[in-house]
Amino acid sequence: MSATVVLCGSLGSASSIWEPQLPALEGKHVVRIDHPGHGGAPVFSFADLAELASHALGSIPAGSFSFVGLSLGGAVGMQLALTVPERVDRLVLASTAARFDNPEQYLERAEVVRAQGLAAIVDAVLARWFTPAFGDLEPYRKAMLAIEPEGYARCCEALARWDVRETLGRVSAPTLVIAGADDPSTPPAVVEQVAERIAGARFEVIDRAAHLSSVERADEFNRLIEEHL
């Protein structure tokens, strides 16, 4: 089993969201990837998730790796499992989809962010990331407001074009698929469709969690990824 674990998060989050997972991955070589314009990562020209995944691959050491991806990060993981299957040892896909519903909303969001910045959408996004019971949102708000609008907008446009429903069955890596029971962005029924398309995939739902179950229910999320990895 690979000693390298790659963590790749959601649109609008920095790689710091993976802090709760680090204790569960002690002893592994952990690589955390920031999307373009996120967490200080530079913005570059790309049009789709295949190009984004190819760029992410350049940040990963040679050899095989396990990949844990959430939302947009999950899409990156699926793309890597399809294009470099020999390198993906194990796969965890959380709060993600083979095709995200209402792709036109991502194009609209890209326009809004380019015109008005992240402040125009941050409150609506945070309301979908966490249930009302979650505590302090300020660190996540601050991180999102620090994102370069152009990087965020390009990620939105790549998500709008994302659709691997017809090819996902080619994924061969042992896969764990995780949904948050209260996730309005990728509800369990949508996430389960990912598991249904990957032979042998295990599907789990984390109660009392919205989109960022890795943060809101880190204890349960960590238990699941420890078992799988």
C-alpha cells in the first residue's frame, strides 16, 4: 500500500481544511494540494478538470499514492484514477459527483465572482458547507475571501464541464465514497451514484454533516479513511 496520501479539497477552501485529518494519517507522507488561486497557489490557464488534474499531478511525488478528494477535489481524484490508474493505489471520494447538478449555476457563479469578488457569495457557500450546529465559521470565511477571483472562476467553469458518468466504470482503484447526510450541494443520492458506477466501491453516509464532513465530523470521517487506507 502506498505511503503517500494526497489530500485535495473543495472549491473555495484552502488545504488547511485537512488539518483534522493529519493525526489519522500519521506515518504517511501527506501531500496537500491547493486549487489555482486557493491558499496562495498561482492561477494558470486551464479549461477543464483533465487539465486541472494534470497540473495537480505535478505536485505529487513519483510512484503510487492514495488520494482523498472532497467535492472538486473528488473530481480531480476521479480524473487521476482514469488517466493514471497505475499510480492511484486507493481512492476516497467525498461530497462529489460524476456530474454536478445544474452546471449552469457554476458559470453564473464565475461571472459573479469575476465582477464582485468572493464576498458576493461567501455567506451562501458557508451555509452549504456546514449544518447550523457547526461552530465558528470565521476561519473558513477568511480563507475563502483570500482566494483569487480568477482562479475560483476558472474552477467553476471546469466544474460546469465535468461529466464522467460514461467513463467512471473504468476506475479500478479500491474506492470509498462518503456523503454528508445533510449536504445540500451533493446530497447522498447524488454521491451514491458515484459509488454505483465504480465496481466494488463502498458507500458511507456521515450523519449530522453537510458538505465538509471532513471538518464537521472529523472523527467519523477519519475512522472511515483509516479503515480504507
